[in-house]
Amino acid sequence: MRQLFDRNTWQEIFQSIRKNRMRTFLTMIGVFVGIYIYIGLSGASKGLDNGFERQFESVAMNSLFAWGQSTSMPHAGFKTGRQIQLKLGDVDVMYNRIPEIENIAPRNVRGIFGSEPGIITRGLKSGNYAVYGDFPAFTKIATKKIYDGGRFINDEDIDQARKVCVIGERTQKELFEKDEDPIGGYIRIDNIYFQVVGVHKFTPGGGFESDSDIFIPFTTFRKLYNTGDDVSWFTIAAYDDADVIQVEEDVKSVLKSIHKVHPKDERAFGSFNLGEIFNKIMGFSSGMTFLSLIVGIATILAGVIGIGNILLISVKERTKELGVRRALGATPSEVRNQIIIESLVLTLLSGIIGIILGAVTLKIIDALTQGADFPYTNPTVPIPYVLGALLLMIILGVLIGLIPAQRAVSIRPIDALREE
């Protein structure tokens, strides 16, 4: 340990590096490339993780959507081509039969899927906007960011079928004056006055919404458009530990049973499984991280072996020098430690350069992808990963240094002094 802080030790190490600069540089490239690849690929996969997490931060990762379509098989006296209409009563049945479901939000809409949009007016200003009928449970699945001073639909709104609404930030800009507070104000939805109780900030990934949508209580929507118990689609979230793919199959199976659809009819109900897609993305990202680990370790190992080979050559070239040191009283442990420290220095120096350049590369990638359309942000490598890579290099540097170190120790002083 004392030899590690000996000035003469470091002078000999740097003298050896300066004496064979090109050979040392080429040797260090292997370790540098290995850690650079590891940092680059790990950071890239983390950026993908961060991007998708930000893209879907407003919606439960284990969520799915289900809606009715038309049958493709006759069943229970019904002909092929029957249009399936989801009902509000389906919710209780699914809760009872599928314990893995945490939340269900029945939803209705006007303005998408071919339906006529709501005609919204305020004074002399008017426009066509999508109008959603929702329950408060929807925000447990897809979070809505409401600006200060406002709120989303609550249970009292549902129970009393209140004429209240939550408007989008673009709707506010188009219907209200710039400095006017919309909260408490009124707009007309298809000639019916509604009081604005909130303004929502648009966040992608929450379903089919945009920044101009208007949300009203489900029960109010039912009265306004005479939809009864009809439901356009269900937004469903399973518990965190549930198999969301199996939940999707169970949902379709239960809905087939309720609506008397043939069990093998795959066209009667449509679905979109966000949880399955997210799991695939996370699996791909994990695969990239694992690949970076394997490739990085393999390249680092190859580089460290190269350092070991160079040190063996160096030991052979320094046979006379080592013999003189042994003859002057240097112990085998001092000679061994000298070679091991040299191996460790070359390995760590290569690794640190690779980490720094890898971090710079990730910083450049982050700057180039700011504002990009695809989900990618903040490509970084967790500190434990970097420390783990450094620890691995220390271990490999010491182990590979033992080989030339043992070769140096095995040199007999008398034989070394005879060499020309």
C-alpha cells in the first residue's frame, strides 16, 4: 500500500508510458472503446425509457381500451353483422368477474369516430369541439392536469347531472379574452349553458383527447344527447401485478358473455392494450441495456488482455532493469506491485477517458433530440452503473496485471544481469 504513494513508483510508470507512447495508446483503445460502447448504449436505452415514461406519464401503464364493433359469427339466434353497443351495466359485471381490474371509466363522446362535434358558443365566438361524457374515475387512469383554481368532474356532478364542464387550453384561448379568468364563466354546448369549473392542460398518451376537448359529467352527457346507458368505450386499468394481456382477454370474454357473442368471434370487440405495448418497449430497452453490458464487458476484457500482453513485452524489455532492482534489494512484492499498479493505471485511465467521452456524446444526443417527435429524452447512465464499470475495470486490471507481475518476479537477478 505504501508503494502506491511512492513518488518513484509513479515516475517509473509515466516514464514507461512516455517511452512507448504509440504502443500504450493502441493498447488503451480496447478498454476505452469498451467502456464508451457501454456508456453509449446504456445511456441510449435510458433515454428511450425516459421518453416513453414522459410520453405516457398521464396514463396508467397497465391500461387498455375496449369498444364494441360488429359480430362476424351468428350466435344465440343473432345473425352475423350485429352491431354491439356497450352499456353502463357492463361495468359492474366486469368488476365482479375480473378481480385484476382496479378501475373502469365508461366514456362517451361527440366529435370523433364520425360523430358530429358539439357546437360551442360564447357571445359572438363559436367553434366545433369534441365533447366527452366522463366519470371522476377516468382521472385515476389518465391523469388530467388542471390549471390552478379549477377542478375536474366530481361525484356530485355525476349524482346531480350538473351542467358543468372542463375545457381545454386552446378552447379557452378561442372563446375567452386573453386576461379573462374562465373559471365560473359560462359557455353554451349545443344551446345549453354550462359553467366552466376547470381548464385542462393537454398531455399526450391519455387516449384520444386534444387540447381543445370539453369534458362534462357522464350523466349530463346522457341527458344532453339522449344516449341512455350507451357507452362509447371503456378505459380500464389493471392492478400493477396483473397480467394486462390476460386482463384484455378476460374483458373480451366477459363482454361476449354479456352481449351474447360467440366465444370465438374475434371481431365483435376492439381493443387497444397500452400496457402490452409499454411492456414491449420496456423489454426492448432492457434488451439494449443487457446488450450494452455484454458488448462492453467483452470489449473491455479484450482491451485489458491487450494491456496484459503489452506489459509482458514491457517486462521482457526491462529484464535487465528488473534484475538490477532485485540485486539492489527490491523484494518480489515490490516488483509485483509495480507491474500491477502500472496495469491498473492504464486500465483506469482508458476507462475514465471512455466514460467522459461517452457522457459528452450522450449530452450531444440529448441536445439534438430536444423537441423531437419521437419519445426520447435525457439519455443518461445511472451512477451505480458507472461505478460498477469502474469496479470491474479495477478488478480486471489487477487480475491481468498479475500475469506479467509474476513473470517479473520469476526473473532471477543473476540471469537478468547476464542479458544484453
